[in-house]
Amino acid sequence: MPGPVPKRSEERTRRNKPENEGGVSLSKGERVAFKIPPVDSNWAPRAKQWYRSLSRSGMREYYELSDYEMARVLCDALTEYYKRPTAMMLATILQGMTSLGVTEGERRRMRIELESPKELETPASIVALETYRAQLGVPEA
């Protein structure tokens, strides 16, 4: 989507908000489980670091095997870029990264917003212990 980066949904104010936020209805396929391809030992250290960050990012829920293979191609290109940098190669690499939605601006253009996990007021371990005690009939301390 060309133009400025859209605002986050909580920052936008619309009275005539459409049902699907202007999204296109697509036919849906079935997700197939896959194992994330490993890091190549020949990659440059920064390329390895970037590749590993993809599997720890919030976008990992959206990536498919083909996205990881695209990232592997980009890591190959990054490794070559670090050996002989050119502006054209960097532009190509950054365009590839853009297609993976690695920046917040690109995710907003894709209409994907990642939110920080909400902290539970009571930790799950405490809730589990209290539930277990209640089942046993042990009075609360």
C-alpha cells in the first residue's frame, strides 16, 4: 500500500468503519505444520542474528515455510553484501525484508498489528495451586 504508514487501530477514528477494515475476502487454505529451516553456518553473523529473530518475532504466527525459505535467500544475499556492499544490493535486500513485514510500518500496511502480551493479575501458577487446593477441600492460607 503506497503512501504514509497508517496509524495504529486505536489511534484511528472512523464512524463508517467497514466490516473487514477494507480487507479483501480470500479463499482460505489449510496451514501445514513445518519445522523452521536451520541457520546456515556460512552466513555472516548479522545475517544469522536476523534469521533467528524471525522465529522469535510476533510475525512468526504468519510465516509459512516459503517465507522462511525467502529469508534464507535474503541471508545469503546479506552475507554477500557484507563482503562487497553495493547500494543496489542493499535496496534489493531491504525490499525482500519489507515483503516479510519485518518493520512495524510494513505490518501496519498489511493491516497486522502486534500487541504486547497483557500481564495476568494473578500468575497462572498461583491460580493452578488455588484450584488444586479447592478441589482437595484444603482451606486457603
